Amino acid sequence: MSTTLTARQLAALIHQPSIKGITLAVSQLIRESKLAAGTQLPAVRELAEALGVSPATVSAAWQHLRRQSVLAGKGRSGVWVCANIVSARPVRFEKIGNYGKGIIADLTMASPDPQLLPDLEQALRMAVRVPELNSYRREPITPSLRAAIIPDWPVESEAFLATDGGFDAMYLALRSLISPGERVMIENPTATRLLDMLDYIGAEALPVPCDQEGPLPDAVAALLQQAPRAFIYQPRTHSASGHTVSRERSDSLSKVLADSKVLIIEDDGIGELSAHPVWSLGRYYPRRTVHVRSYSKAYGPDLRLAVVSGPLDLIEQLQSLRNFGASWTSRLLQEAVAWMIQDEGTRQSIQWARRIYAERRRALLSALAQRGLSLPDRDGLSLYVPVRSEQFAMITLAAHGIAAVPGERCSTGGEQFIRISTCRLDPKQVDHVADALMLACDLDTPMNGGDRAPDI
């Protein structure tokens, strides 16, 4: 089939002119390679006229296919086929790490070093003692895990739910509580997969710029004029920039949100590896705050455990969505984490890991400072590095065998930057990485990162 398709040609291939019918017909044509990647589709109004339906019907069908990442474009530029695989997938996330051969330092994933994780053997031995092991009873959270987390939980909550990791919890929250077309305020930058989730749901992301203390209250106040459904942010140790929401900033945000009904979703992805406390907005608004804490980075990714808290009615909505699948998180894993949270040896192991991660991050910061690039020492498992051009930076790093994450993967636009994971950086590679980063930044004069993250 040609790369340009007329409205009459496409209409002849669609036998049920409804949203579902158009979506299924075009999906099948793409799967069967009858619509190849690059094929330009007719204008919405032209196809609607040929099918005898409203333009809104065609637009809705195109929106479904955009979520499956097989159609691209909109407005006057038109719509075209951009892929030949019809399936929902996290496009931004899947592009991370596809750098081919020749990479000697993969600094893309800010994931824990297995050598720094607590030993799971005794925890798993203790876990088999969980009551009702292998029961099919749908239990939101085991009593042991709930008792273990409450002393350190940042907000008094009515209900708790254990999930299969932090992103599973965020996916449940967004799928359950956000509807297609609703606007959502979210930090910029943010976690890559959160943007993928919003795209999949069909929500509109409203980017909130941040500084070293977190989301800017004035920006949130301005965006409230657009009637957003929710506000998503990371309350401590941001995954991209390393900033942490201070108590003062949390107080300021609470005042801005006072007269709204905005749902607040807090994503504490780094958990106990953070060097900072959590100042949850749930202290002010417990009836509309959902707090997520992941235990994967501190205790072990294969434990796949996070806990969500919030008002009972919201947590029940998340549980209802889970009932389409497994319905509950493994009691063995919950019991293992519950034991580890209360184990002194595990606490010391996490504290030691936190120190090692800080040393690795600071080693690269020091090497960059010696070369004339001063960046703020914040927290976390990665560095936020401003650059003149992400494309130039990525090509330059790849030429030196280094893989990083371009800012576009975790941003909705704004300043150019890259994210460098430091959590597994080999000390022998620090100088090589620092030299390559200086070239990647393409700076004419030394750059001072200061105490403020760029507003994006």
C-alpha cells in the first residue's frame, strides 16, 4: 500500500464506523502490514465524512491507537503510522538501555548494587511462618507488615495496601483514580515510567518546575487554574535531579492546595536509601493523599514490594483493580520485608549502602569539579547534568563507551540535561566518565550548578 492513503481508500477497509470498529480495523491493517510504518493517514474530517461519522469518533479512535504507540502526529501535521506492532507499551522506558555494542560503562539504570543489598536468607526463612500461607483470601496487607511500617510511616492513614513494587503501586493508583482526558500536575522532570503511564491512560500532563526544595508553589498555583485532577510528586530524593522536598516547601505547597480538591499522589521510590525524612502532604490532607513507598531499592528488587496508604475509599478502588489479576501480593515477600524492617542487622546494612552510594556520587562530583564543572551534591543514585544539547551529549558519551539517559525520557520539555547513574559506577572509571562528561556538556566556560535545579 502506498505511503499516502486517501480517505476513500481507508474508509473502504473499515466495515464498522464506530470508535471500536475504526480502532480494530486499523489495528488489524497494521498487524497484517497492509498499513506500513510511514503511511500518512487522511485528515480526521475527511475520513469522518467518508465514513459518515463525526470527527470526534475518528479522533477518539486515533487516540486509542496513539496509546498503543502505532500512530503519531496530530493537528495540521496529520497522523501517520509509526510502528508495526500494536500493543500497549512504555515507549520512553523501553528506549532506555538500547545502546548497542561498545558500551563499557552503562550508567542508565539507577538501580541498587546487588553487593550492597541486605542478605535475604534469614528473612525468607522467617517468612514461611506467615499465618494463612497459601490461602486464597484477598488480604490487602499482612498484619506483620502493617505493624512494621507504621512507626516510620510519614502520615496517619486509614488504609494500607501491599503491592508488587513502587511502579505497580503507581500504575494501580493512576489507572484507578485518573480518567482519560483529565489533567495531572506532575514534577518536571519526573520518573520515566510515570510519563508512560499518563500517556497510556490518556491523561494530560501539566509539568511543574522544581528547584532544590521541590515543586515550585507558584507554578502549582498557576496550574490549579486548569482544574487538574491530581498532583504527582516525589516527596524525597527525586529520581532524576536528587532534590528533596523540605518541610518548609511542604508547608508552602499545603497552603497553595488548601482551597482545591486535587488528589495528591506521593511517590517515595527510593525509600530508606534516602538521607532525608518525608514531609507528606497527608499531614494536611489525609482524605485526598495517596502515599506510595517502595522497598525494592533498599531491601531488594526481587522482593517486589511497596506499600500504599490513603483513605479507605481510595485504597479500595486500587484493590478493586487488582482483583482483575492476582488480587494480593505474596505473603511470603510481605513477611520477609516485615522481618527485615525490624532487624537491626538489616538497618545497619542499609545505612552502609547509603554511605557507599553517597561516596560514589561524590567521587564523580569531585572529578567534575576538578575539571571546572560544579554540580550540587544532593542525594540519590544518579546525577542531573545540564547540557547544551542532549543529542550531542548522548552521541559524545556513546563514542566514549558510556550510556546515559537523555532528559527527554523523563521530561515533558524544557532545559536540556542527561541523567548519569552513579550507584554502580566503578571507581576505576570515574576519571574516564568525568572526561567524557566535560566533552558532552560542550561548555565554553566552567559551569556552576549552584543550589538550584533548573526550572524546566
